[in-house]
Amino acid sequence: MNIILIGAQGSGKGTQADLLSQAFGVRHIATGDLFRQALQEKTKFGLQAQVYTDRGELVPDEITVAMVLHCIEEPESAHGVVLDGFPRTLAQAQALDNELQHIGRQIDATVYLNVSRDELLSRLAGRYICRAHQHVYHVKFRPPKVTGVCDLDGSELYQRSDDIGEAIERRLNIFFHETMQVLDYYREQQKLKEVDADPSVKQVQAALLSQLAGNIF
């Protein structure tokens, strides 16, 4: 089963992708993590991407799609994947479908985690990330046991520059502008499902499992 999880920053898609991965025994592929790992390990994709990141430019879709497809073809993805953070644009969605057809795979379901703008702003404004492994904390909803320190690996917690003030608004505006076309694309394929992601993590997980039940059984 191959699932795409779409949601704005602060929607909890990383958390829900982890839970879906555990529930269904499929691989969680987060493109942000893939890029960080590829750049750090200087893999083929990392070196290709670095040419653009060093210039402050966006990595071309063909590199991103090729990197994601490589992960999908690996043995640990044999039972399926949950894609988190990809595709972001209509062009990426179309390219992904085209490449998946070549290897006899397809996207089975796309789930949009719908969170109100006010809730997203509240979540992002208090979000902190651990430097070592990107674990997410929140001053109100999920505070660490020790202020400024990750519970899991002891690394420093920091607030991303784009989680502050006007940067949050800009990120959300970009997300909503790009994502509507992606949602329409999967809606036309009758693969789009929508979940209210304002409630608690457990409530959202239950709604997700309910929505995806028809794709599993």
C-alpha cells in the first residue's frame, strides 16, 4: 500500500506518518530527512542536490523524484510506503505517477490533514526541533522534560527561523497556493481523502485508520 500524506507545516503529518508506518508495516519516507541524509553522506543524489542548495536554489523535480523513487524500489519498501512532504506541486505529483507506472506501482490513497489556519499558527509559533534527529516538541502541547533538551537523544532544541513571525505566514501562503492543485489532481483520480487534524493525535490517528480501511481490506 502506497500512501501520500499531505498537510501544512504544523499539521502533524510527520507524527501521523510514523503511526501509519507502524500500523501498516510500511516504510515512512520523509523527503526532508532524505535530503538531509543524502547531503550529509554525500550520496549521488546528495551531490546532485548540493549544486543547487549551495546556490540557494530549489532542487529540480527530476532529482527529487529520482531520489524518492530510489527509496520506493529498495527492499524495505516492498510492503508499501507513506510519503511525507512529497509531492508538493502538481508537476511533482504528475512526475511521480509517471515514474511509478514504469515500475508497476501506484499511489493507492492520498490523505489531506486539514487544520484550521489559526490552529496552524498556534502550533508553529511554539514548535521546537532537536538538532540531532529532528524530533518535534511544543511549549504547550508537547514540552520536553528539560527545557531546551530533547528527551530522546539529549541534543539541543531550537526554533527554526521560518517558525517565527511573518515567516510562518509566508510558509503557509506558499503551501496553500501549491497544494490546492495537488489535492485537485488526486481528487480527480478519486484517491483523495480528508481528515480533520485539529483534534488530538489519537483522534486524528483513529480517523486516518478509518479513512484508509477500504484501501487495506
